Amino acid sequence: MVAIKGCANNNQVQRIEATDSIIKYKDNNDDGHQRFANLYPGKKSYPVTCSENCYPITNELLCQTDSPADNCQFEGEQVVPTIDSGFTIQWLGHASFYIQSPDGSSFLIDPVSQQFDWPVNWAFRIDSGFNRNEPNWLSTAQEQQLDAILYSHIHYDHFNKSDIERIGNSPTYFVPLNFADHFPNDEYRINEMAWYASEKVNEVTLHFVPAHHFSSRIWVPKLYEDNDKTLWGGWVLEHKGKRIFYAGDTGYSQHFKDIQKQYGDMDVCLIPIASYFHSEQGDWYRYVHTTPEDALVAADELNCKVMIPWGYGNASWKMGDLSSHSALQRLLHMVKQLDTKTPLYILNEGEQVQF
């Protein structure tokens, strides 16, 4: 079902649901606003947890400091799995990916090329120096040729208004439900998607899928004006039976098995492995972010032919991490400890690979 939400603020907004779409709301909303909920809330039981010697030094990472692994480049030997999908995937840094499909379409996922939006970037810089090393980015020509931009959720490290203002209204934007109100007033074409809703861009079908996370948007520090009023999720990009899965920010839950059951096995899985570590709030951080071992389990449940990790890196914010590459250090350790059937392919920021 496609509903025209309106043309308020000069933007063209459609709300897209399907017969099998899922929308789940919280039961108690004190202020009268409907707020979205995860499909599988409550205390989690994790299949595996690294408990000791989780960050051994490896010669696959060349780092300025080895323990914890900081300011690194991955230099391990790799073989590109034969998948014949025709997709080219470039990791731009943190959660941002540039994907070119076999039909010539190009997609940008969660573009954040600089720092957080104002005023949070200003507050963090003054208060704690909470800034990132900015990544190398797409050229102006590449941005001008984009067919679609996809967002997973509204957190500052995944959605930056300065990027969409620069890119402009030529691409079509695909976002979670209730997201369009955060766009500038400049004739953007915006599709708001429910979980399991689908829409086509040329020969590629975009499926919006569940994640186990939350949403919030800060206007000024410590004043949250969103608090789960916008949905969150991940994406499946499908072309002629080949599927790229982008998890979005997520904790581990049953939803990975649900996605595999809904769409079948995934060819390439882009799964986060960072932001799970916090000495004082460790349980909560892992509840909404996959550890490296959670990501490996999820990749097996999705029957991924290859998994590309993300979230760490020299251009990350190191939120909830020991260092820039501690999560990758732990992943390289855990993939040797677990009987996982999913091969890894590691990208350094800015690198690309064709499967």
C-alpha cells in the first residue's frame, strides 16, 4: 500500500506499507504520541560471549598502538568469494556505504561525511573533544549521479542534514516511518517505509527490514525530541535473486532469522561489530549493538555468502569502543574460535570490492 502523506514543506512524501508489513508500537505513551517498539524486547540470551583474551594482537592489523588496537590498517590476505552478484560495494567509513548495482543504479546508505549536525557537534567539541577523523568521500560527480539514498535510522552518526542539503533533491530518499519531518524544505522525494515494505529503483528492489535498536534526536544536549517517534531498521537490496543485506545499527535478536525466512539467503551481509563496549553501561550497549561474535552468529542465521563488518575504523567516533579497531581485533579472534560458516571480507575505509 502506498499512501501519499502529503506535500508539506514542499517535499513529496509517500508512506509505503505492504500486506505483510509490520509496525509495532509501545504500549504506554504518556504524552499521547505513538512510539515504535522492537519486535523482540526484553532481556536477551546471547548464543556466545567472549569472556577473556578477546583482543589478542594480530599481524593482520598494522596499528600505531596494538593494545588496544588504534589507528590501524587491515593487511591480511583475502580472497574475494565468487558470488556473481554484479554489485560493487565501497565502505566510506563508520556506517556509510556506496553501492553500485549491475543495472547501473547507485545507492548511498547512511551518508555522514563530516561530524554530527549542529548543535551536537559544537557541544561535543567544547565538552569532550568528541569528533572523528573525517573520511575520504564521494566526488561531486558521483553524488550527482546517485539514484537513491537510504537511511536506517535518525541517530546523528547515521543521518546528517548537511549531507542531504549538499547532495540535494535529485535522488529519491528512502527512510523509516515518520522520518520525513526532519528533512529540509526543498522539494525532496521521500518514501517512508514500514518493516517489510518494498519499492523498486530501476531493476533493484529495496526492502526495509527490522532491526533491534531505537531512535532519538537531540536538539540541545540532554534534551531529546524524538524518542522512538521515528522507526529504525535495515535494508535488503535485491537484483535478479542476488541480495545485499545492510543491518543498520542493531542488537542481536530473532529478527535476523525472520529476515532470512522472509527473503531467503543473503549474498553479501554488511553487519556492524562496534559500539557494544561500555564499562558502566555494557548490558545496554550490547542490547542495541551487536558484538563481533553476535555479528558472526547473525551472519550464519542469514546464510550469508560473505560478511563485511563495519562500525569501527579510523574515521569512526569510537562510541562505546576501546579504540578505533578493537572491535575488528575481537572479530578476527572470534572467527577463529567459532565454528562459523560465513567467510569474512575486511575493507579499510574507502576501499571497494565487487562480488
